[in-house]
Amino acid sequence: MRAEYSRGGPQNEQFVALGSESWLQEDRPQVLGRSRGAAAEKEHLSSDLASGPGAAERTAPYVWHVKDGGHEAPPEIRAAVQRAWRPPYFVRGAVNIREANESSKFWFSRRKGSVLAHADTYCIPAVSLQITGRKHWRLMPPPAASVTDRPDSHDGGIYGTGRWQPAWEATVSEGEAIVFFPNIYHETYVPEEGNPECTVATTFQIQLPVPVRYLRAFLPTHVLSHLYSDGHGRELWHSYATLRPPHKVRPTLDEAAIEAQVSELLAAVDLDGDGQLSLQELEGYLAAQTEPVMQMQAQTAGASESERTTPTPPWPRWFFTEDYFYDWRPPAEPHGVRREMEGELLKYRAADTLAYLDTEGPDGLVSRAELLASLRQWHAVHWWLAEIEQAEASLQRSGGRSQDELRLVEGRFMEKYSAGRASQVRRSENHEL
């Protein structure tokens, strides 16, 4: 397992044998850079919860990445753990059970074990289940960002910036779990009092349902985050607004073109002609789509010619990227787990699409106005993102001499679409980290 916060950082990771007793015999303090360590000293929740001599000390946890295999979990070890793993009662369905089983890892924390505030790279919800002991959590939604001043999502990167403002706190005890959405910043602390010498937790991800209302509410923030630059948020969330697969709709600010898209979708989906989209109509529309999902995988992951010609399910019934389930792939039998997963994905995609679009009430129906509002937001935000990426490419070619073009792009967007955020972004640009 990996010793987190080892001296030398990620380039000099330290590993410890799970069966060794050495890591249980003494506390291992966190090793951080001077500036980040000083900020964590003041802002990490341990400064509020601990008291007495040595209260500010934090120990570093150990993480066993069963999901990654390799030297941490060779194939026979990984397979044995996965066979023994049992999902908690709330993880249901073939897709979620498989995702949870494939993505599991275990956290071992001695007294005062701490994890610094960060946001994970997962584009799907994560679950942390406390097996022994108890752990305290603080969390917050992603902070506002500007093009030239984006939050550092790595461990402790948000400390000292004025952005770490936790919105929620919770103590998770043995047998309890906490679920958090993509791009939620979080930190943890294992209090010494009332805990065994070593506490254990397991974390894993689930695929369904997708927290689409949260994704839409923070869409302008998400597109500037690591979930778009390093993850697959762009591909995974595209269809909830557009009802089309990734890369099939290009962003535009042409209001007539957006109105035409709304009319086209209503004509295709609204079978009873009442001017509203129901769950049944959305599921029927998605079930009728025939374009194979592999076409998106070819564009986003550089699939080979053989992969492009291999029959795959239609896009509403499968995954948009090749990294689902890590390295496990379902057999392509005519019946069985793959067909079960296809049915689950179609059902949830329809329900999640309805939840994304149905914002007025909600009443379980999507009106023309709701569909138009969703598409307007999607087009405006992704047009802005395309302009930003073009300006960043220009900046890179020029050797990074000036960021004025980026500021102009953002300024134009904020003046037209923001709700009082323009001045906030300007203050953020002037903030010295």
C-alpha cells in the first residue's frame, strides 16, 4: 500500500507491505512543503478538533489501491479481495455493483490521521464507508474560478487562497458511509479520542444515478475544473442537455439555431404533441437511437480500426469512454450481465435527462421553455470554453507573454451571462496566491 504524503511527493512515493507490522508501531507525520504545510496548519479541521500538547500534529494515512492492481494488488490478490467484497445495501444494480467492486481502495489511518482538502478526478459519485473507528469530514462545493486563476484541486492546494470555506461537516462512524459528488472538495481527520489505534475505511465509486441537477447548477464552474481538462466531464455530461451523443452538437450563440434545435427535439421526442416531454417519451426516444457508442470512443480515445468495426450498443445504452470499470469488460453474450447493464444505463439516462431538464417545479415534465433554457446554458458555457481553449492555445504559441486575451474572453462572457460574478472574478484575478 502507498504511504500518503511521503517525503519527495508523488515523484518519490513510498510503499509499505500491508502485512508488515512496522507501519503500526509509530505515527508517521505528514510531509508537506513549507508554504502548503503552514496553510494546512491553520485551515485543516484538525486545528479545530484537536487540543492539548501536540494538538496540531497530523499523521499521514496509508492507502491500498486494490483497484489499480500492479505491485499493490497483483492479479491473484486483487481477484481474492474482489471475490470477498460485498456491496453495502444501497449499492444496487449490475452497473453500480460492478463499478463499486472494481474501484475499491482501503484507507488505514492511525491516530490523528489526516487527508488535506482536495477534489478527486472522478466524474461520478464516490462513497466512503467506515469499516472501523470514526472519521470527521468537512466538505464544500467547487469554488468560483476565473480563467486565469483556477483552484488547485490537489491535496492542500486550496489552503491559503481564501477559497477554503467548508459548507458541511459530518462524523462518519463504523458502519456508516458518506456519498459525495464530483468536484466536491473535502478533507478528513481521525480524532484520537474514542478511536482504535488504526481505523479502516473503504472508498469506491458508483455510476448511477448521475447527480445531474448538481452538475447543471455548477456547469460554468465544472468546465474550468480538472473534470474537463483532465477528466471526461465534457463527454459524459453532453447528452443531458442536447439529447445527442458527444461531439454531435457544436456550441453556438445563434439564437435561431438554438430555437431550431429545440423544435427538432420536440418533434422527435414529444409523441403526443402536448408540448412537453415525459419520462416515457424520453426513454422511448433514447431507446430508438441506433448510432453505436464506439464512434464516440473512437473520437475521444483513439480507437483502432478493429475497435471501430466491432459491434457495440447504441450510445444511450453504454459508456462514452473506454475507462469504465477499470480493466474489466463484460462478455458480449446475447443475454446476461452486459444486456442487464445496457437496460440499466438506458433507464437511468432517461431519468437523469429528465432531472437535468426539469427545473421549474419540478413536475416530472419538460416544457419547451425548460428545454430552451437548458440548451441556452449549454451552448453559452461551451462556446465560452471553446474561446478559452483557443486563447490558451494562442498564449502557448506566443510563449505565455500575455494573458490579456484570456481576460478579454472571460470579461465578455461575464458581462453578458453572469449574475453578479464579473466583479468577483476580477477580484479573483488580482488575488495573490
